[in-house]
Amino acid sequence: MSVWEKMSSSRLGRSIVTSLATAQVNATLFTTPFGTQTRQVRVSSTLALWATIGSTAVITANSSAALIPANLPEYFTASPGQVFNFISTSTSTGYVVVTEMN
């Protein structure tokens, strides 16, 4: 009998789902501020995104931001009160899901 090491984990918090329409192409969008217990966020999108995490929603996400490929969830360190800023250059419609991890 073998023993498996435990995997580290985080508690799921609030999920912020944003619908992206073709009219929002090349426009920076942002989430509401993260909760008081948030230390990590999981980002998943059906479209490729350029993204930043910042203290306000006025930070512009553009092609010099981090690229998040479509359908490949990413985890990022975050602080309470920060927001997730993102932009997509796709002409398709899709969804972005940002899940707060506590």
C-alpha cells in the first residue's frame, strides 16, 4: 500500500462571471473589488485575454499585460480590494470567470 501526499488547496469564494459581447472588443473591462478574505484568484475564459490585477479599475489592460489563453485557467495572487482588468481582441462572444480563493 502506498501513501499519497496531500495536494495543497484553497477554499472557493465568490465567482464573478462576465459575459463578453462583440461590442466590447478592445474595451478594458473590470470586475468588482475582491473580497476581504481573497488572497488568490482563478481566472478562466472562453476567449484569450490580456489582463492585469490592480488596486483600481482605471488600469488599462492591453497587449503589454499578461496573456491568458482561452480555456486554460490560471491562478494569480491578489489582495483584498484589488480588481481584475481585462481586454479581448476576439470578435467572438464568450465568458470570463474570476473565482476568489480564500
